[in-house]
Amino acid sequence: MNHVSQSDAKYMRLINEYFAASKEKYKRFSLSTHFAVKSFEVNQKELTVKAIGQLNSRFGERGLQNIPAVYGLSFEWRSGKLLLKEFVKLSKEEEELYDHEQN
């Protein structure tokens, strides 16, 4: 994952844990999802992005769920490259904290 920051080992560990847990859940429940972005809130000074949209999930052949979702991304500049530090799904409480950190 060349686009993930290596400046702190926790960045890669957290992203790998997220995707490993998601992969297992998807296999177990025949789950398929996609995120439809409605808007982005970009803070260029803090190098953060809040992606707001709809998470559409399909379970097996008939189950379907559409829920609002917000993801937080943070980045850092390293050797002239913009690298991903964090990618997380935000709860309502975390959204407020994320907004506060950006201001």
C-alpha cells in the first residue's frame, strides 16, 4: 500500500485491521457494499477530509440496506507525496469530535 503513510506503524496497522475485519465479515455474510459520496468537507490546513454519503449493502441474494455514513480521512505530506494516515467510519459522536479537531 504505497499510498499509506509509513511515518508511524499504527497507520498501516489500523488500516490493515479495518480491511481484514471487513473482508471476514463480507465472506461470512455474502456481503457486498458500496459507498455513494454525496459531499466532501475538506480541511486543507489540517489535511483531513470528511466524506458524507450513503452506504449501500447487499446481504446474500435478497437483503438490502441503505444507511447514511460518514468517513474520516487524514493525510500527511512525505517526500513530496500526499499519503493516507487514517481512514475510519465515524459515529455521530466521532463526527462532532472530527469537526471540532478540524476547526
